[in-house]
Amino acid sequence: MIVKAAIHRETNKPLTIENVDLADPSPDEVLVKTIACGVCHSDLHALHGAIPSKPPTILGHEPAGVVLAVGDRVRNVSVGDHVIACTSMFCGNCTQCIQGRPHLCVDRGACLRGEHETPRITLGGETIHQFADLGGFAEAMLLHHRAVVSIDKDIPLDRAALVGCAVTTGVGAALNTAQVTPGSTVAVFGAGGVGTSVMQGARIAGARQIIAIDVLDDKLKNAEIFGATNVINSTSVDPVKAIRKMTGGGADFAFEVVGVPHLLEQAFYCLAPHGTAILVGAIPIGEMISVNAGHFFLEKRILGCMMGSNRFTIDAPHYLELYRQGRLDLDAMVSQHEPLERIDEAFTAMESGEVTRTVLMFD
């Protein structure tokens, strides 16, 4: 099957729009016609080399679409189903999977084709890789069945796509990883797509105070739509001092969602005793943080978060039901739609802070 895709070939170079060849599904694979795919900062990090990827690769990891074909052993989805895909596929057999942590699966290679098998995607004999094992910036995707979940057809696919990454990561960071408690105080460093999802998760959990921290006033104003009760522009005030003053001693939970080491340090220092700082952002590999060890005697913690500690096949339908109920706002998260050919413009809009989420549309 020949489809159009946006391919990352060189670091810091524009993506190229090329026609690639998708193989037929293997017994465990699903062929999905892509309808929508969100543009995420992780794609931009991969483009800039901050997140390792193996060029040539198709970026995009927040997709939704319609199933075109399934392999003989696939039972969780059928032809014609509407689906969303997530990078948190899992083998189902490793220790992490068996203990109920499929997002930390240590054998996701079991869901990929082997070295001696025909590649999923090629171009003139050249293997084309899939970023996050998805490759959503393409008219169709060939995926392992454990990377997709079926959803109800009344959910708009441009909204549903966001659940593949931003919502699962942000809402899950609040509900699953941190387990935000009712009546607690929460600080969120970064008011983009994932940050506003954290705010929504904290709101759903019953937090009484949600403080958004960013450097752009427009993003802070937007954060109030998603549950922020207070906002701080960190270019004009010290956010640690401001948070301590606003909360009367420090936040119970603080989330770093940008991927910048000094912001994680600030998230740690703004905590109340027994508070938890959660690293959600993708800090580049090799970067270090430095914090005063004395703060740990106040029982403060720094907690890592991988994709919102999700159990995707369970969590995704739950989040979409919250959307149906009006408790999770996906509509306001979609700032604009673009065709695949304008992917570079979508990256530019994201870097400038103009949008919460751009969604590429294929149909």
C-alpha cells in the first residue's frame, strides 16, 4: 500500500513529504487509515535530536483513524473500527506487564518485526522507521494490535487523537502517577498541551488550587479554561517564592512538563513538606539536576512519570467518557487543523507558543 508520509531524514532539517510502501499486516498487526494526528513537543525534540530517533523515520505519535485490515490473530479491533494509537504498547508477558505496569514494559521489542522479517515500511528498498513505533504523520499506519484501542464512533477523531499522548500523559500524571488528592494544592510548570492536561487531571481529582506557571501570558490565560485557579509568569517573578506565598507554605504536588532541568528544580523547591515533584517533561538524555539534599529531610520526593503511568486500553475509554460528560475538555485543546504538507508550519506555531495543539488532518 502506497501512502504519503512526512519523513525526518536530518536533524534540524524540514521534514520531507514522500510516498512510502506499507507491507501487508502480519498476524498480530493492524493497518489503520490515519484521520488525525496531534503535533507534540516530543516530535519536535526528535527533529532537533534531543530525543533519539533513527532516520529516516516517520514522526507523529498522537494518531487516530479507522481500521482497514487486521492480521489473523488480532481480536481487540476489527475492520471499520475507530481507534486511537499510543506508544505504550506492551508484550503482556514481562515482569512489569504482569505486575500491572504495561507502560513500563521491558520487552516491547516483542511487538516489533524481527531483523530478518520484511520491514513494515519501505521506500525504494530503504527501511523507513516509525517514531515511537507509530509513525502517525502518514496517511496510514501499520501497527501492532497492542498499540491501538477501539473507541466509540461518536467521538470526533481530531479530539480522540489527543488521548494518544497529551491527555494520557497529563491527566494520567495527575490521576495515576501523583494520585492528586482532593483539597490539595498543585503547581504545573508549563501550560502547553500536556500541562493543561495535568491541570484537567488535577481538577478532576478535586484539587482546590491549581497554579499554572509559564513565560507567555496568552498560554496562562488559556490555562484558566482548563482549571488553573492562579497563574504566574515566571519572567517577572520568582515562581518558587510566588507559589509558596499563594499556597501558604508550598504546593502538595508540582509537575514539570516542559523538559527543562532547572524547572524540575523549581518544582522541587516550591513543595510543602511531604510534597511530591513529578517529572513529566522529556528532559534530554544526559542532562543533570542539582537540588539541596536537606530538603529531603522534609520528606519531599521527586517522582518520574512515563506516559501518565497509563494502562492505555483501560484509561483511554475512561478519559473519553469524561469528555462525553463535559468533565474533560478536549475541544478547547485543539487550536488549529493543518494538512500534512504544513507540518513545518505546525512546528513553528508550537515553538512560538501560539497553539495548545495543532492537529494534522488526513481526511
